[in-house]
Amino acid sequence: MYFLLYKSYIYSFVDPIFLFTIATAFSSVLVIEVVREVADVVHFFLCQFAVLIGFRLYYRNKSKENSPQLFSNLGEHFSDKKLLEWATLFLFILYVSANLFIAYSKGFTLLSSAPTEAKVANFQNGFGIIRKINWGVGTFLCSSLIFLYLLRKNKVYLVLLSIISFFIILDGSKSSLLRVAIAAGLIFYHPLFETERATLVNLKKYSVLFTGALFAVIFTVLLKENDGIDEAAIAFLRRLLYGGDVVLFYYNPVNLDFFEDFNLVDYLVRFVNPISGFFRIQPYQEALGNVMIENIRPPGVTLDVIVGPNTPFYVEGRIFFGYFGGIIYSALIGYSYAAVRNFYFSISKSNAFFFVLMASIAQLLAGLLVDVNLTITQTFDLLFFSLPVYTIVAFVFDRRLKVSWTVQRNHIN
């Protein structure tokens, strides 16, 4: 049902919206099975419907138009490609150096005995900047290297992408390689790359290998953290919730009572906290999911590392805006994400760096459907590292900084 409702917006099985429909289906079953209060179950489904309404509201006065004019040479759509290459090279060096340093200091997360805990613990005590490099620079490099490969047809970019993928795997996240797949989908299925469909077909022959690597990473983590294959399989099914496991914690009466008095002011403070915390204007706030774990922790039980669930729109909206306000908030989330997607897929001519930057932002802002605060953090990290590097490169090699774009209005995707 969810797939049919979103079908007109989905361009591929690696589309974040497609992944969202799968996760929402699993979460819906969990809500029905676990949540006791009928009003809470109804609120969950009203919020899901509100996100869809947000999409529909954005597109209600828009109709599909023809794709942008396709030039004989794909590169004619993009200017300043050399500057993007230099910026990508410097960011690649920064990313690899940072990951080699953390590997030397802490070891690779995936190889630890408890990867899920290690991916938090390894970046504490002053190492958080490396995690930000992984989030921001890693996302940019995935998009940039795929983009440059399609433009230049130089396999060096695929080699560099393989190196990035290697470090992403060792980062310890169970679905880490999805970042690469989603980045590829956003580039390949952009209207400007319609002429590159043959390249996409050729690369699809590696999809089996890629899928095998993805599941290998997932089950490597799961088998390390669970006793036996049966428990690992159950944990895998739980992973398909993609943030929906918050249902197991938030609807506990203790947490419902704890968050009852949160309001708009608390939301605004938390909204800017990833940035204000980075600049030490205020302390970093504990993630809401971690707070939920702390609230239900049995007396006398201590946890060295807390890895709580993400807080999707239907929980976050209810915490800060109440029962009915949370439904409106969900619609705004759907509307906002639809606007960003449409802008990206409407670009018809632009500076090469800006196109890659928007592809990266479009990838990260899919996180609005999973955890707004984490999305703000990662988007800030992307801009914090990529913009200064590109600015320096532009002034050194071109004596100017120019960013421009043209969009094909009302393109729907």
C-alpha cells in the first residue's frame, strides 16, 4: 500500500522514498503489535498519511514537463569541471588521512567486537571531528566521484570510489554501502544523465557483487553483536525498521510522561544545537533516542555507551508540538523534502560543484523522514568542509568564485 501511494515519486529501488516505504511497512506492523493505546496507533498512521499529503500539496499545481534539452555532449550542462576535480582531490586526501588516523588510534570500527557501540565510542574524547568528516566529506565524495566518472569515463574515479567505499564499510554502520547506492541513483536518474543509461546498464552487472557486499557487512555486524544466526536474523528484521525501532521505547509510559511538557522553544533550541554545539555556543544536547534509553534503564544498570533509536517525524512532532501539531509537522516534513527533491531534479545547467553539492544535500535530506536533528548535523558537516575547500580552489586556480544554476520548472521526481 505504501509503495502504491508513493509510486509516482519513486525513480528506482535505491530511491530513499522506496526504502522509506519498506521501513514504514515494517514499522506499521510493529506499531499495531506493540503499542497499546488506540489513540497512539491512530496518530502514527495519521502522521504517515500527513507526510504523503505534504508531497501532494507541493505538487498539486505542478505538472510534468519535458526533460531539459539534452546537448550532444553531457559536459555542456556543467561549467568549471576542473575546479570540481581539484576540490574532490583535496577532499579525498582529507577523508583518507582522517580515516587512517582514526584506524591507527582506535582501530577500524567494523573489526571491533561490538561495532554498533564502537561507532559511537571511537569518536568520543576529541575524535568527533573525524566522524563529521566521514559524514560530510564522505557524502560529497560519493556523489562527486560518480559524477566525474560519468563525465570523464575515467576508471580512476571508480578506483577512488572503491577506496571511499572500503572506508565506509569499515566505519561499522550496517547499511553503510547504501550511501554509495543512493548517491549513484541520484546521479544516474537525473534527467541530464538520460543519455548515460547505457553506462547504467553496464554497471548493473556489478549489482550482485554490490548487494553481496552490502549483506556481508550487515551480517558481519549482526553476528558479532548477537548470539547465533537466529538472533542475527531477528536483528536484521529489526534493522529493516530503519529508525522505526523508536516505537519500542517512546511509547513506554515513562517516556510519554517525560516528554509531555516539551514545546516549540525546546524544538528550536534542539534544531540549532548541532551548529551551536559545534561552535561551543551551547553544549551538545543528548539525542532524544539516547534519552529514551536512559529513562527506561533499570536501576543500578550502567551503560558505557548508549546507542538509542532515531526519532522520526511522528515521534518528534508529537514530542514538541503535541498530538495534532505532530500531524501538521509531519506534513511539513513531507512538503520540505519534496521541495528539495524537485529542485535537484529540475537543475538543467549549473556549475559542476553546485550540482554535486545539491546531489549530496538531496541524499542527506532524505534523513528528514528518519531524524531531523541528525540530518541537520550531517548537512552542516557537508557544507562546513566542502564549501571552504571549493572556495580556496576557485580563488587559487581561477581567481574568482562563481556558482550558478538553471532549473527546468516543475519537474516531478
